[in-house]
Amino acid sequence: MKTTIALAVIALLFSSHAMADTYFVEVTGGYGLYAMDEVNAFIDDLNEDAGGDVLDKLESGGNFGLALTSRMTPRLSGAVTWEHLYASTKTTEGAASLDLNAPANVFKISMAYHLIESGWIQPFIQGGGAIMTTRGHLKWQEGDDKIEHEFKGTGLHLDADLGTYLTLSDRIGAKVTAGYRFAKLNELTYDASSFGGYGSFNGPGVDYSGWTVKLGINIKLNWGSGDEESRPKPETPVENNNQM
């Protein structure tokens, strides 16, 4: 059911018959804060056992994304986006070491409303919903004691942003956004079969929620509805004046 709805929305966003025919490829990069309450509480416990703040918490990370965007009307645009969130911390202090890697992939559909229809600067507001997946590992060791898990999980990702689109040329633009991301996976599936013989079990989740900033570059793929002058002109048939 979710797949059917997603495909229907994508078809609506990028139907050239129903919408304006202005499309962009967008590349984004940015940085965000992470809540990670359960993860950092676990790290606090490890630090307490180790007698100090020897292991770094997981509190922030970078992100990278690719999107296909459609400017459907002068004020409304939609996008289908893949985004990768980087989330890791790795420290070693004396006999204690921690290696936590929890990257996430986001598959998102979003809509933006442009406060100004055209011009060099176009502020906008946008929001989106997505499916988010994570697959990573947790390794901790202090002396002879160790923990080693691989984990995976799927959850909901929601975000809202304020931003500005900057027109750099007829084909290229830049986008700057700042906003908040809600992305909490309440429960993960852990695989402990590599040691102890416990198999898989459900355990604490990860929380990527937090403030984000992003910078994007947009490249136009085709002629927009307002680029009449730049469209190729059809050839005018040459009349044959030769008469039999």
C-alpha cells in the first residue's frame, strides 16, 4: 500500500501533462545535530565505568543528498530525494574503546511553497515525509569485557525547512535551507550471533532528530514553461511555388 501511494505521488509530481515542465537535478550537502538520547546515555554509562569522559558522544553528523525536483507552478515545487546521514563515533582511551557507526538512508517526498514567483532570490518554505533505514554496528571493549552488535531498523522521517533559492544562471541555481528533522527509530533489531550465541533481539533505538542546515546546487534538465524564447523553434515549411 505504501509503495502504491509513493508511486502515485511521484507520477503526479513529474507528469509533464499535468504540471509545468521545469525539472532539476539537485545535489545537497549539510550538517545536523542528533538527539541520540539512548545512545548517549549508554556512552555515559561506559564513561562512568571508565572513570571519566573518555568516549565521545554521538551528537551530530554530515549529510549528502540527490534529488529530482519539479517546478510545477510558479509558486509550488515537489521533489523526490535520497539522502544519506553520516553518524559515527570512534574513540580509544587506555583500555576502553568504542566504535559506533549508525548511518541512515532517507527516501523522501517533499513539497515547497515559494513566497516569490521569480527573481534572483526566491524564499520558500518546505516540508517532507520519508522512510528511513539504518544499518550499522556497535563495538565496545574495556579489558576482557566487550560488546559487539550489528543492528538495523526502519522508521519515519519528517522535516520542515525555511530556505532561499538563488538564481545563478538560466540553468544553474543554489539553495540554502535551515530547519528541523524528526527522525527517531524507537527500536532496532540487533544481531549478536557473532558472540555469546544470543541470536537476534530488539533493543534501544537511534534518534537523528535535530536542527539541520543544507546547501544545494540545482541544474535544470529541460526548458521550463517560461523559457519560450530559449525553446527550439519549429522549422517553417517552405512553400513549393512550382506549379504543374
